[in-house]
Amino acid sequence: MSQRIFGLVLLLISIGLGIVAWTYHAPFSYEPVGPRAYPLLLLTLTGLGAIYLLIKGGEIDHGEEGPLTSHVLLKIGLCVLIMVLYAAFFETLGFVISSALFGVAMSRLYGGRWVASVIAGVLLSIGLYLLFDKILDVPLPLGLLSALEN
């Protein structure tokens, strides 16, 4: 039941933030799709996850220790550290390299095998770069790869 309640709250928050993002208009725009495309995409994915929680429901058995074991707290701390490092090196390394490193690190943190983590991280970063920079015309920093730019 708690997952369904969380899913409902998350869905309502996603809808509310989606309304705010949809009505947002920046005084200037340097990209054709405007500043609301990325938040709307993330909120759509969050809303789909919330709908999944509503449908799936169920309870999670955390055992005797509860949900916040030392192992879980360590993973949360490492996850936050990886996100801070991603933000810190985003401009310097560029979107593709920093996103690939982020994807590999997160995949490994949650049990992915090395080969699968590297392949997924690289393909995801290149795919997202092509989506945002080439298709949606949202400029992303190339960083170390700027020499490859036409």
C-alpha cells in the first residue's frame, strides 16, 4: 500500500510541476524547443514511473534492519558523490564524456557488470547527445571532444 501512496503523491507532484514547466516562458531563448523541453521529458518519465508504482503496488520486506542499512546509506552517499562529480566536470569534460563516466559509475554502483556498464554508459551518452544537440537543437558542451566539432 505504501508504494501506491508514494506513486500517487509522485504522480500528483509530476503533474503539478509539469503544468508549471509547460507555462514557463523565458525572457530569452537560445534553443528552438525552449527551456521547458528537458524538465517536461524528465517529468514525463517520472510520471510513468509513478503510474507503474500505482499499478504494481505491494509492500517491500526490509527485514529486521529496516530500509536504511549501512550498505544502503553507503550507496546513497556514493550516488550523491557521483552526481556532484558529474556536475563539477560537466563543462570541462563535456556532455558525452561526463555522461558516459556517470552512466558507468552508476551502473557499477548498482551491480552492473563492467562490459555491460561501459557499453550502456557510452551508448546512452552518445544517444542523448544526438537527441538533444542534433534533433532538439539544444546546445550541449563538448568539452574535450570540441576538436571533433565541424
